[in-house]
Amino acid sequence: MAAKGALCEAISTAGKILFFTGAGISTPSGIPDFRGPQGVWRKRDPVFYQDFMSSEDSRVDYWEYKLEGWAAFQEARPNAVHDAIVRIEKAGKLGLVVTQNVDGLHLLAGTSPSLLVELHGTNGKVECQECRQETDPEESFEYFRRKGAAPRCPCGGYLKPATISFGQGLKPEDLERAFQGASSCDLVLSLGSTLSVEPAASIPLSAAKGGSPYFIVNQGETAHDRIDCLSGRIDGLVEEILPAAVEKALGQG
């Protein structure tokens, strides 16, 4: 209870909050946890970016994997966690949302694009790996359903959902925005992330090392549970903890 009270107080007094979000905030919306017991890692081998670019078999395998989850992503809707973050923005307290998720639910909930960094990309677009033009995914998925072959751009380049694959680097401009947000916030909240993937996990840690209060809300252990600069650790379901804390912090509960 002490940690929950401290979290409410921190939200109430903060002027610019950095939210760092992971798969745990999207599971209530029907998006599977990538690294959980039923996650993709435990069900099939990943396709590496270098293989995607060099092998048609790998491209077909990748598009089959993406097609398997496409319906779930289309049907998913924001939940109370996404809505609570939008409430923080409307209250003028949002510095930046940095998400590891590719489901687009922050945008769908109403988070301003200018205040969002999708570190690992998005399933909401398909990107040509040659000319970098972005298009709506449905046309590419329909082509793959009909042809069983990986779609290509009119320029001849390979089309790929605009997510970061294994072996593919994060976009430098996204990392720069995220670390700038970490350096200017006065509170950082990590929600639903195991904080085990680098360099993403270094973003909230850099804010904490810079002196910002740092709270973690996650069901299960995280890589930052024992760091010295942690202000509070709450183990539990994010969808039960954060919305209630925001409600109370904003004087509505």
C-alpha cells in the first residue's frame, strides 16, 4: 500500500511524466505477451532481418507469422491503461510515451503522435525496405493471402510491416527523442515491461539516474527491481493499478 500511495503522490506533484510501456499493458486488449509463457518466442523461431532481406523463404515465413496475428491486432482496442495515460496528457502532465509495443493502441486511445515514440515500430503500416514509402497493411496482407508470396513495392523493394525485426537496428531519431524525453521529465513510470531488452530499458534508467523519481508497475520480476535509484516497485496487474492511481492523483477518486 505504501508504494501505491507514493505513486499517487508522485503523479499528483509531477509536471512532466515519461511513460515507458511494454507488452503487459496490452495483454488486457487481447495482444499476446511476446516473451511470456505463451509468447511468440516459445511458439516459433523468429525471422531475422538479414534473412528476410536475403531469402524468399524467410520472407514468406515472416509474412505467415504476421498474418497469424493480424486479426488480433485489428480487433484490439485500447484499455484502461491507455486511457489513463491520455488523461495524464489532457491534464498537461505528459512529457512523452515511449513504448516497446507495436500494436498502435496508444495512438488509437488518443495519445498525441508528437508525444509518442514507438521504439519497435508499428503494425499499422507496411514499409518498403528500399524507398521507405509507407502504405496501409491490408493491401499487402490481401496480396499474401492470394499469392502466397511476399509482396513487393512498385519500386521493386521488399515490403515489410513497419516493425523492428531481430537484427534490425532501432531508428536513431526515435532513440534520440526517447532519451531527450528521459532527460527532461520529472517522473518516470515503467508499465508492463520486464525491462530486459536493450537499448530500450536504458531509457527509463537514464531518467532515474538523472534524478527523476522512478516507479515500476509490472506483474512479475523486472531487470530493474533491485537498482538503487528505484523509487517504488508495485507487483500486480497494470490495468488495476495505474488507472486507480491516476484517478486519485487527479482528484477524481
